[in-house]
Amino acid sequence: MDKIANLALSLKDELIKDRRYFHSHPETGWFTFFTTAVLAKRLSDLGYEISLGDKVVKADARLGLGSKEQCEKAIERAKKLLSPEEAKYLPYMKDGLTGLTAFIDTKRPGKFTAFRFDIDSVDVTESAEAAHRPCKEGFGSDIAGITHACGHDGHMAMGLALAKLIAKNLDDFNGKFKFIFQTAEEGTRGAVAMEAAGVLEGIEYLLGGHIGFQAETNGGIVCGTNKLLATSKFDVHITGRSAHAAGAPQEGANALLAAAQMALNMHGITRHAKGVTRINVGVLRAGEGRNVIAPNGYLACETRGEDTNLNEFMYKKCMDIVKGVSEIYGVDSKVVMTGGTSGANSDKEVTEIFYEAAKQSPFIDDDKIVKELDFGACEDFAHFMRALQDRGAKSGYMMIGTNLKAGHHNSKFDFDEECLVAGVDIYLRVAYKLNGAKK
Ligand SMILES: [Zn+2]
Ligand SMILES: [Zn+2]
């Protein structure tokens, strides 16, 4: 055990306590008021310069926002949970400008390194079964319909621990550090609005990661994740014309048939030879009454592609279908974007740095180190990666192994908290490699 491993291990109890605290009070999407305020207070106490509200989120670049009522409800809930000292951060987040950044400068020349941790939870009700550990051990979700079923509670705990270890050992480092605590990762809605607000300005290295996914056991790691898929999420709202189904069907414009036709055609899009693509229409709702030509229709859709161009191909085909089918059925269709991200790969240089860290870490098993792997799914982090890589900066995404009780987004999702120490150890090693002051 070297110095870094001991530092990470020294915070084990705190990591578990923080993870469980966030787990018990989950929030989703843009309405992470409690979560952001808790993080802001903790990071401010550690000596970080906190940025909140419109300094970190461009209001009109947000996608998939949710209703005003949901927003008000979330603020009221947060007020009940927060101490007065934490609640003073709430006014900055008005209307759902949640998420934050925390910055610290060693005042010595060196690299500008950033870490991103996501903070939102998932729209699923947590299992209340006695065998589900959060329930059994008293840290289950305190609200129906929302739970940390992806592990972002663990990510926040790691982020706080890493921030603490860097701040307390600042003399060991050169350059600058920034922590991006991003909300609305689920549904790939948050990164675009944070990037638009300028949070990436000046960053030379951005590191990110996730617990679990393809790193399925304790002691495992994927050092460089590639092929984070590009995606577009969108709703189609169809307006037709009602009419008597027997007396005058010819006077109607059938939005139900249009919706069904669109769904079938979208799933039948000819695939691109250049790589993997996906399409899903996950929701179809239409109609008002048995004997009425349906005047309304709604589809919730998503496309994915191995890279941005392949996703664009799928999305454009969907738009052709919406336009063409609308014309056939004489209905009006409005497409509303609710989320999206580009595709991206980890930079080789960053993968090497994670790989070196993994080989040195006593919390990682040598035979469980996977140097590179294709993700084959979407992560909002890809938007940050892409944006930075386009500017010549470097970015990478790793996966820390943990034994999972159930898959991500499952109501019984739970992970082995041993992975938290391993994650902090790896991130801290990377911080020393990039910004360590040579003495
Ligand atoms: Zn997720
Ligand atoms: Zn996740």
C-alpha cells in the first residue's frame, strides 16, 4: 500500500456514508436542488470556488426540462431536507438551473485537469423487498418513482472524496483542478447546456467514468471506453381532425394511424453499412374514443449510432418519415427534441494513464484489467469529450468494477461499495500523474 492507496482507504467510511445519504434522497433530471446544495456546501468548505446557476447551465439550451409544478415540488422537498447553510445555495438554481462546478488553483504552473461526476437518479421506484439492501439497512429512497438505480450516488461520493484529498494535499500538485458535477445525465440532457455555459473553458484533460456496466466484478476496470454511441431523443406530437367513425370518417384526419405508421416505418429504416445503429419508439399514445377518428397522437422516440454521422442518418430518416406520413394522413406533426449527445472515443493517451494507474492500484486485480472496450451505449459524457477533443484537449472514460445485485436502472439495482475506494484511488493516481509536483 503506497501513499495514494492509504489516502483513498482513509475515506472508506466517509465514502459509504455519503453514498448512502445521497441514495436516500434521490432527485432526477434538472430538479437536483437538494443534491446540488449539499455538494456546494461540502466543496465550499473544502476551499473550492463554487459556480452555480446560469454560470454553469445555459437555461435555453436545456432539453427535457419537466413541468413547473414538478420543479416547485422538488424545491419544496429540498427545503425540508437542507440545513439553513445548505439552503442558501437554492436561489441560484431557480427554475432548475442545477448542477455545479468546483475549482481550485495551486497557483503554480501546470495542467488544468477536470473530473466529471454525474448526480441525477432514475425515474423508477426502488424495490421495497426486504432482501434489497438499501431497504434492509435503512438507506432506501425516501420518494416513490425516483431512485439512484444507476450508481450516480456512488459517483458523487467518489467526487467528494477525491476533491477532499486533492484540497488537503494541495502542496503535492501543480496547475488547476475543476470538478464538474453534472445533472440530467439520464436521457442525455445535461452536458449540452453546461458546455454552452462555458464550463469546459481552458480544460486540458477531462476524466470521467462509471461504476459497473461492463466492469462487472470487484477489482475490475476498463481503462479506456470507446464507441460511446451518439443519440437523439425526440417526441412527435401529431394533430389530426376528429370525425364520426361511421357517419363521416372521410372528414377526419386519423392521427392514430399516422402514429402507428410512423412507428412501423421508423423501425423499418434500412440500416447503414458503415456501423451500428439503433431505433426505438418507446411510447405510442393516440385517440380519444371508440367511435371517433383519433385527432391526436404522440410518439417518444430515440435513435442511436456508432458515431455522430450514423446517428444523424437515422434521425434524418425519421424526420423524412414524420413528414411523409403526415402528408399521407393529412395531419400536422411537431417534433420536440428532449435530449441527445454526440458519439466519442477515449483518447489513447488518457487510456494509457488510466492503465498505468490500474496496474499500480492495490484495489485492482491485474487479471481484471481491460485496457480498452467498446461501450455500445450512450453516456452524456460523450458530449463533453467530443467538445474538448475538437479543441485539442484530451478526455477519457473508464469503468470501475463492482458486483451488481441487478442491472442498471432496475428497481433492485445495488452495487458493492468496495468499488468506491478503488475509484478514488484510480482518479487520485491520475491526478498525481497529470499534476503531481516533482519534489
Ligand atoms: Zn443510467
Ligand atoms: Zn449512469
